[in-house]
Amino acid sequence: MDVEPYVLQPGTDEVCTDLVAALPEVVDDAVRRDVSAPSPGVAVWGQPPIILRCGVPEPAGVDPTQAVLDVAGVGWRAVPGEGGTFFFTADRVAVVEVSVPTDYAPESATLVDLASAVSGTVPPV
């Protein structure tokens, strides 16, 4: 699977590499897929794909006063997008983005399977 390349934010390479190594093989019944020209911060599951990108910039237009969804100790902000929801960590040294297609509704359930890996490898701010 091709994922649009991006440049990891400075200082996030090691954390993102550790996160991707710790991620589960199955998320919300979707099996992990190979990524062509893999980035150290990308993982993909299922079809349509659930895509995790670590070390992305803070998303533009996200209201910092927006409610934060706590999933097993990891805070996430949800941003509705075309075809699904984008979730961004709100409290970690590296921003982790997870795009979840509406096929996996409720989209936030996917975060439960990712929480342990995120909390174990990406330190809080």
C-alpha cells in the first residue's frame, strides 16, 4: 500500500520507530498490511485502510479547547474528514495521527487497540 510520504517532525524519529515496532498486527479486526517505501512512522491495517502516521505536525485548525477523548490514558482529538475521522494525540511528544474510514464505525473503537502501543512508546508532554 502506498502512503503519501511526509517528513517526520524533528526529534520524533526514534519514538516513531519504536511505536511502529510495538503496534499490533490486528486493529479493529483489520490485519496489518505492508507499506511500500515505508516511512519509520507509518503503519496500515485493512481495506479500506486504517492509516497511522507518527511524527506529523499539529493539524491546522484544530481547536486546542476541543474536548479530548481519553482512551486508556491516551488523549485524542477527533477531526471529521471525507470518508471517516482523523484522530490526533493531544498529549504526546510526537503527534500520532490515525485516519479511520467510516467502514469501521464507531471509528473511535480503533483507538482501543492502539492505546497500549502509544502509551508505551510515545511519552506524554
